[in-house]
Amino acid sequence: MGRRPVQDKKTPSEYPQIAFRLSKGDKDRISDGIEEVQNLLNKRRKDGEPFVNKNDVFKWAIEEGLKSLRRAK
């Protein structure tokens, strides 16, 4: 079972992109963490719910991290 089919699928060029530079070690560590969270969320999802992809986890992590940093300030 995978994601539901998208009726009006967008092309990659229709999505804005964000980029920044990391060391290889940081990239590997962050990628491993994102994949771990993705797997945990997909194991907990209910039947019929869409799968969580890495982009979903990355966006959520940045949003939650920014909230946390704002509160700490």
C-alpha cells in the first residue's frame, strides 16, 4: 500500500527549493535521523493514511526546531 494517487500532479520545477551546505558527516547524521523518524511514523500510521516521506519529516523538523529556538530566546 502506498500513497494515494495525485490527480493534478505537479512537476518538480513547480516547487520552490531550499539549499544549504553541510559537511558530509553532518549530512549523513541528519539524513539517518530523518530516515529513522520517517520509518517510525510510517510504522505507527493507520490503514488508509498516506505514508510520510522524508520531505515531510524534514519540513516538520525545521518548523518544530524554529519554534523551540524562538521559545528559548
